[in-house]
Amino acid sequence: MKRLIILLSLILVACGTTAAPNQALVVGNTPIAAESRLIDTRPDWAAIPGEMAPDFSYTLADGTYKLSDLRGKPVIVNFWATWCLPCVEEMPTLDAARRTNPDLVILAVNRNESTEAISAFAPKVGVSFPLITDRDGVIGERYGVINLPTTFFINSDGTIAVRHVGALTAERLAERLAEVQ
């Protein structure tokens, strides 16, 4: 019986890693935050250029972080879904921008999908920035996201520089990044 349990355990390990709910994981080079939480819950405040970006936290394998922890760096917060073809198509462009600008931080917040769906999707795009689960969509709602993809460019002081709705080409991404301070 012990041998059977050990054998089954080894088979499960060999088949891949799954995370329990709210456990962070890494698929390939892509960190996945299975847990996120909206911190800034002011109901009468819109996520618009010139205002502070609504704060949220996310948990990666090496700890829990907040958007506000990233002050001093330019940040892109990209809202996406696995079923959104323009979202998928722009991910390599976002990853290339991050690789050429080491100070740039990209946080890709998924709208309303499970960690399992995101984990299965991650190898298809192979990005090196975090894919963040927002299963209930509260972060996206706080940012006023209706269409996907929607991308917020955040200045190093934490204010929103630009809100972009739709897919980003390399040229459009460069234009938008030039607006970030």
C-alpha cells in the first residue's frame, strides 16, 4: 500500500504542478498571482489620467506586493483575458518593451478567469511579467474597465498618465510610454 501511495505521488508530481487556491505559482518563466485584492475602495473616485492609480495587492511566489510599492518606476497595468485575441496578440509586444526597459514594470490583470485557466494559458504566450488573477473582477471594475484589452500607463509618482483601450502595437506602445514620467 505504501508503494502504491508513493507511486501515485510521483506520478502526480511528474504530471505537473497545480496550486491550491490563493497560492502563487510560476509556469515556465511566467509568474502567476493566484491571489489579488483591491486596496483602494473609494466608490466615488474614477481611475482617470492625472489621478492616483487605485491600489491593489497581488501575491507571487516570493511575496505579496502592492501597486503602490512600485512608486519610483513606470508601470503598465494591462487588463486582459485568455479568450481575447487582441490581448493575446499584444502580450509579446508588452514583454519586448519590458525586456528593453528594465525599469518598466508590467502587471497583467486577468478579468474574471480562474487561476487554472491562466496557468494553462501562460505557456502559450511565455511572458516574463506577472499574470494576476482578478477572479471576481473587482480590480477591473475599480479601474472602470469595460473593453479588453485596456491598459493604464502609470507615472513613477503613482498617477495615471494614460488610459489606452484596445490592442497596442509596438509603435503605439512606444508613443504611450513616451507620455509616462
